Amino acid sequence: MHSKILAGAALAIAFAISPAFAADMPTKAPAVVAPPAPQWTGFNVGLSLGGRWADIQGTTLSFGPLPPPFPATASQSYDSATFRTPGMQAFAPASDTS
């Protein structure tokens, strides 16, 4: 039993300290080259629309040492409606690639 464990440990050490031959293999395919980044020129205009509506009602329970006598409760109501219309424009002149 001990000889099998010793043989397995010796085999594991031999594999661990042996050189990595896979790194020396010749490549079968050419290296992959990234395509060039896209270039655009011209004028660009954009518009974004958005809205938000909120109707919130609730009760707050507060604790503390100062007056009003605690614990105190307060009813709250919150109504909100917003609308946004941001726009953007951009111009990219033609670049000189010579």
C-alpha cells in the first residue's frame, strides 16, 4: 500500500518539475489580428425622452429624547411628476489618414 502511494507521489513530482513541452509546439494557425476600429465622419443628432410619476403615502415613526414627546408619528404624502427631453449633437470631421 505504501509503495503505491510513494510511486504516485514520485510520478506527481516528476510531472510537476518536467518542462512544459506544449509551449514549444509550432502554431498551426496564423495569429489573430484585431480589425481596425470603425471611423465615422459627419454630423449626428439625438434626442432622448423620459418621464417619471410618483404618488407615495406613508407614516413615519420617530424615537428620540427631545420634544415633541417620543415616540412620534407623522403622516406624509409625496406626489411628483417629471419629464425630460435632453438632446445631443456631435460632429466628427474627416481625419487625415495619409
